[in-house]
Amino acid sequence: MSAPERFSGSTLAKHLSLEVAKVGCVLVAVLTAMVFN
């Protein structure tokens, strides 16, 4: 695997983990709202 491929792969992984974190935060917020309502 060449360096550019590895770089784009890690960038994609970083982007995916950011998306997962965003979805997780939204889920936690929704669950919290449901519990406290």
C-alpha cells in the first residue's frame, strides 16, 4: 500500500468515526429527552 492510499484511508476512517459520533450524540440526546419527558 502506498503512502497516498494509506492517507486517504485514514482520512475516510476519521470521517466515518466523526459521522458515527454525531449519530451517537443525536441518539443520546433523543433518549435523554424521552426519559425526562
